Amino acid sequence: MNLYNNMEFEMKESFIPNLSNSDTLRVLEVTEGSVIVQMQNSNCRGVFPLDSFQYWIKKSSLIHINENEKKTS
């Protein structure tokens, strides 16, 4: 279940749960049914059901940030 651990995602405007107006979020922990995230510019953690998190990725509201892309930007 470590598929998303420590991955960072860019949040698009279509990502409705972005209450902190962050640009990115990092996955802190993945359990059997949920994903725990930390949004940039926020001290709070968020918890999403795994299927909801995957929905936002499929909808292109969360875009995985590749470490190589970050270094070249």
C-alpha cells in the first residue's frame, strides 16, 4: 500500500478540497482505505478515502510532481 507514500502532487483549480489555497500536497501515509496528506501552507493534515484520492488523480486535479521535473524547473 506504499504506492503514493512521500509523493508530491500539484493541485489544479479543479481540486475542490483545497481549502488552504495550496499549490501542492505531499502524501504522508497510505493505509488500506485512506490517504493522509499535508498541504503546502497548512499545518493541518487531511485524510481522503483511497478511492476519492485516486478519483482526483484520474480527473487530473492532482498531478504527480516528478523529482526530476522539480530539479529542472
